[in-house]
Amino acid sequence: MSVVKRVSMIFKAKANKALDRMEDPRETLDYSYQRQLEMLTQVRRGVADVATSRKRVELQMNTLQQQQDKLDRQARQALGGGREDLAREALTRKSALQGQISDLQTQYQSLQADEEKLTAASQRLQAKVEAFRTQKETIKATYTAAEAQTRIGEAVSGISEEMGDVGMAVQRAQDKTAQMQARAGAIDELMASGALDDVTAQPNDDIQRELDQMGGGHDVDRELAQMKAEIGGGEAPREIEGSAPGAPGTTSNGQAGQAADQPQTGDGA
Amino acid sequence: MIVRILGEGQLTVDDALSTELNELDAKLQAALNAGDEKAFRRALAGLLSRVRAAGTPIAADSLEASDVILPYSEASMDDVRALLTDDGLIPG
């Protein structure tokens, strides 16, 4: 027998198995309806679980993306400061993050697809449960037990198939979500333990420190140059004049000021 | 006939299509027998996309049972083998 025929036969047999037990066929209707409501709750919970998982992956993706952006900025900054070695290091670390991000993106898309499928399944089941409820009341009110049996069989087997399908879809999504949660948990733990920091945050700090030092060095050079200019050029006298009358000779500053002042005091007097 | 793609819902498909669907089904069977996962995935994708293209989705509130039930699109050979076992697959 072909695959499809066997799948069809076995699936239907399984889906209907649960419903052959009732002695009074009308009880089967109520029993089935209860099961449908339970399944609706289950599929909605499944949708919520998948959504939670998706959001978690999204958060992790954003965090790693920010790390990557930071490394990119640092690389530019380093290159601007003539530190190609540092820029290369930043870019190397940036590309190491790409694998993680791609993996998370794949997970994200997969979860998003699951969420859409389950949402659609939930809506289909909802519509069928509504239809079933109406039909159930009609059958109970209108038909004799013998007539009802056939109609119940039709209504119940259609919706049983749907429930079997939805039940499996929820199960699959939950299995997958559990796996992804485990992986997401592992990444969270790695981030918390600092192990992942060796690839991301920690090296960033190294690079940042060097960049800071580089920047700081420039500031010192600039300041030095400025001071030299001040002392040697025309800017200096004005500042020294200001401090000179207060306490000549009392501080080292004053002394230095006086020393530098010497040739100019005559001009002032 | 009414065809259910597991995980996707039911569609009405013209009976005239059954010859073609049987051929696609035979490919699926051959791949499964050969244990060729790649060929299996290809055959399943081919079968499902043919049904999706040719079928018309049935109303969501219809309570009709399907004539044919097809595996879900991401099913592996192992998943389909599990569909063919006697127990456990349909929860509840």
C-alpha cells in the first residue's frame, strides 16, 4: 500500500478511536465537544509559548546585533586613528558574532512560521468547534437516537480529524520550542557566565580601552602643544599678569610665573 | 475529493488529479523504501505543492472528514514512519 494511503488510514483510525467508547451516541457529542474545548485551550497556549520563545530569540538577536554595531564603530574609530591592527581585531570579532546571529535569525524565522501556522490552526479549530456546537444542539433536539447516530458519526469524525491534526501540530511546535528554549537558555547562560564575553563583550572592552587610551593620548598631545604655545607665545603674559599681584613668589606656579615674567615686567612698569 | 495536508488544513481537489497524485505518491514510496531522505523531501514537497496549487481550501467551519491525508510539509522520513506506527502519534 502506498505511503499516502497508509498515512490516511492510520491517521483516521487513530483520530476516531477515542470516540467509539460512548454507549449513548448523544453522550459522544458532549464528550467530543469537551475535548474540542480542551484542544482549543491547548492550541492557544501553544501559540503563546511559541510567541514567548520568538520574543526571547529576538532579544538575544538584538543584543548580539548591538555588540556587532559597537565593534563596527570601534573598527572605524581605530582606523581613523591610524590603528589598523586594532581595527582588524574589532572586525575579526565582529565576524565571529555573525554565526551566532545567523543561527538566531534562522530560529526566529522558524518560530515565526510556527506561530503563524498554529494561529491559523487555532482559528480553523475555533470555527469548527462553533459549527459543531450548533450541529450538536440540532442533532440532540431533532433526531431520534437511530438517526442521530449517523449524523453524529459524520460530525464527529470530521472534527476528530481536525483535533488530531491540531494536537500533533501543537506537540511538534512545543517540542521544537523546548529545544530552542534550551539553546536560548544556553546562550543566556554563556552571556551571564562571561564565557561568551571572551568573544564579544570582553574583547570590546580591550579594544575600547585601547581606543580610549589612543584618544587620551591625543588629548595630552594637544594640551601639551597648547601649553607650549601659551608659554612661548603672546597668550601667556595675560594669564600670568592676572595671578601676579595676588601672591608673588608664594607658589611654585608663582615662581614659574615670575621667572617667565621677568623680561616682561619692565614693559609693564 | 477532500485532501488534508497535516498542519495546513483541508482542500477540495478534483478527482481527475488522482492519477497524477498517485504517481507523486509512488515517488514518495520509492524514496522511503530506498531510505533516500533528499529524494523523499523532494517528493513530499512536489506532492504538497501540486495539491496546494490544484486544490481549493474548504470552509473553516466545515465538519467533513478527508478522503486523503498527507504528511506535514517539514516531515522527515522518520516522522512519516512514526505516522505509520500504531501508537502515540495523535495526542489525547
